[in-house]
Amino acid sequence: MKSILVITPDAAVSQAIGSALGGDPGLKVETKASSLTQLNGKAVKFAQEHDFIIFDTDPGNEADLHAIEELARDRREGVILLALTSSDISLAAARKLTRAGVDEVLPYPITGAELTEQLDRLRARATPEVVKGGAGARIGRLIAVAQARGGSGATTVALNLADALTGKGGFLHKADKHKVALVDFDLQFGTIGSALDLDEQDTLLKLAQDGTVPDIRFLEQSMATLPGGLSVLPAPSKFAPVDALRADQVAAILDLLRQTNDYVVVDLPRALVGWVEPVIEQTDELLIVTDLAVPSVRHARRLMDFFKTVNIGLQTTVVLNRESRPLIRSGVHKEAAAALNSKLEFWLPVDEKAARAAVDQGKPLSAVASRSPLTKAIGHLAKAITKALPAAARVGASR
């Protein structure tokens, strides 16, 4: 049985959550009529006794953020923190909470069905099925990359971000090497395989045609490994219907890869087909690759809003591709930042020479142009991700 502690001074909130979850025999719900700061550190003690902590908070309250940081730092392994906050919370405010240590941000009011769905998803994420030989299993971080428009360069970002996340370059500390998998889910127009000069293969198409759910052996035999250690599952070399895969097949691929890698990077298709949902549900960080053109910014905003309906607590980062960081931001930059509700922290400059050399040689940018401003910018993006989403610890065989 899983134990849930609800911390809120609002009796209506605690009653609503209690009513929503009270019918689940697998859950035990306890409430504390208080705020995190009013508990004066007692919340840490409670975090040793419960599996989930749900609490009211205001991301603008520095005392609350400090209390969350303390709770996240001292909690028992496996305890999940969920923050209840206003339904109109901005992405910037949600990021404040996740940086403080919150695992999921839940807008209130929330229906009982939505809350139960979020808890089920988090329970599954916290206790994944461990691959045989479990001492070497992981719970990897999932980074999804989406394009605001065709030709935005999202595939280049996904490929070279995955390469940078391996930690073999100069932007990550030498000791911080990670096992990384890259998946090209753009079934119709995916180009990662050709960009890396990989042998043509149709694993995903065969999977779709056979209707089978893959196991770890199937994936290991299907993935190519680059000299730097990056594992790649390319899109089919033959044309495949965009809806050829089923959601359970995609979920199984991601589950297996997250158990055997520190980071999994997914290059999403532009089409929002049904099987994209399990990708977004498991995503720890969504990167929206765009430029500053008005249509691109508008479509990026629509994508962000859509994906948030699938994963309420989804963390989203805007990556401006083929855009150099300005010394002084213009009105256009400020308007884009406001429209996207983003600080616009990541700018990837144009470097056609380096990008062309990488494609011509079938290698990541780091292998052919390590000093390129573009390579360095992607390295900084990777460094920021590893800081915000540290590689998960290995899962013991007994878990």
C-alpha cells in the first residue's frame, strides 16, 4: 500500500483530494492542516514516512521554495513531491518549483480522475520493471525534441545534444560520462540514420508490421553504436505510415531504453499522432526548437499548450536555432519571450560550414568541428540539462 500525505491549510483542498483518492484500496491518505513553512522542518520527518507528499504552494513565496529545497534534499529515496498551485501558473513559475525539487506540478483545481492518472504514472515511473541483470539497470531521463516548423533544425539539435550528453567532450567533466540512446521517431522523414551514415535498417517498420512489443534483446540487436558510445535507433529507411506504431509499442521501447541508459533523447515527428502521447507522458524535459519568425513562435506556443494537456507538469525549454544571442535584446526578442513565457536562454548560432561537414562525414559536430560556436552552444545546452536533470542512480537488483 502506498501512503500519501496532503499538506494544505485549505480544508476544501484536503477534502477534495481525500474524496478523489479515498476509494483506492492501494492508497492511504493522511492530511496536515498547515503549509510547508508552518511545519518548520517537520515536513522532512513526514517525508520519511510517506511515498507521496502533495502540498499547496506559491512559487512566488521564497520561504516556500526554501522549504521545498530542504524537503527534496532530505527526503527518503523514492519519495515523490507534488506541488498544488494555481491553474494559470506560468512555465517560468513551474520551473522554479521543479528546480527547487518538485517532481510534478499539479494545477488546482484538478479532477479526481486527473489526479489518479498522475499518481499512477508517477508510481510506474518510480518503480519500473527492472531488466534482467538488474544491478546494472537505470531509470534514465527522457528528453524529447520537437520542431515548431519544418526545417527548424530539430533533428540536428537532437542528434548533437545526444552526442554531447555522453560527456565525452570538453563541456562536461571528464568523469561525468553517460550512457545515452537516441531514437528517431519521425517514421516518414527521419534523417538521423543518413546523417550518421548508418546502414539502412527498418526495425521500427518491422515492429509495426509484426505488431509485436519489443524486448531488450530486440532493441540491443537493432541499435547502432557510435565510436563515442551513443546508441542510435534510426527511423526506417523505407517509407512508413506515420501512425504505423501503437502506443504500447512506443511505451515499451522507452521503458526499456530508460532502464538501460542515463539519458534517452527522442526526435519527435511533426505529426501529432496518438502514439506520441506515451512519449510526452514519460518526458522529463521537452525541447521546442524554433526561430523568431512570428509563425514559428505562434506554432511553438500552440505545441507547448498541447503537450501540457498530455502531461500537466511537463517541463519545456525553448531552443532558438540559427539565432545568435544578442548583446541587447530588441523588442522582437522581448515579444517572443513573452509569447513563449520563456527567458530564451538557449541560442544556437548559424554555422553552415560545420553543419555541412558533419553531414558529409556522417559524424556528430563534436567529431568534425569541436571548436565551432554551434558545437559549443549545444554543449552548453547539454550541460544545463545534466545540471537540471542529473543522471539517475542505478537501480539495485533487489528493487
